[in-house]
Amino acid sequence: MYVHIYNVLLDAASYAHYVFRTFDQDHNGSITFEEFVIGLSVLSRGTLQDKLNWAFNLYDTNQDGCISRDEMLDVVTSIYELMGRFPEPVIDEHTIKDHVDRVFRKMDHNKDGVISMEEFMDTCLQDEAITKAMTVFDTVMG
């Protein structure tokens, strides 16, 4: 019953795919217990740098070392899908695209159309809201 309600109200499949990919370190399509523990360890006990590196890898879906606007849009869309089908206020695809555009303008320092690891780290480390958000697992799992 709860699974049905969850599936009707929320869509976690896309985001779960991205998280799975970051945990699957050897990219063999499965997560070993060791990979799972390492992933949880980074999120719960890792340094801020470790967590930001994990987040960068979450967004860098094709693993080419930079985040494109499309990659960010895909991941951010999956995060908004986690909020449910009936969020308040209503979120549409333009809201999501506008959010991604704002983040991209903030992070793409050299305006080359992609966010490098360095740009991502520099921006995140200078943003108090992001650094606070990265500590959420410290209290939840610590």
C-alpha cells in the first residue's frame, strides 16, 4: 500500500539512478556492500571536499570531468520529481530550467558552457547555504 502511494505521489526512479551510479564505483551495474559502505561513509563522515566531490560526480553523469547544462537539468529535474507530483508552489519545467540557468551563471566562471570541478568546488566552498546543506547527513547519520 505504501509503495503504491509513494509511487503515485513521488518519482524517485531518476534520482535513484544517479545516486546508484555514484555508488557503483567500478561501473559494473551493481553495488557491492563495500561500495555501499564507502558511499555512505563519504556522505555521513566525509570532509566537505569529499562530499562536494561526490556531488560533482552525481551531476557529471557522463563522467567527462565537467557538468553540462543538460546534465545539470537532468539531475535537478530528478530532484524536483522527488518533491512529488503536487508540490506547493507548483513547479513546472520553466521553473526548473530557470533554476539551472541561475546556478550555471553562478558556477560557470569562465563562461565556456560547462562547469569544471574547480569551478564547482570554488563556488560551493564560497556559498554558506551549500556548505551548510552538505552537513545535513552529519546530523542525520552521525
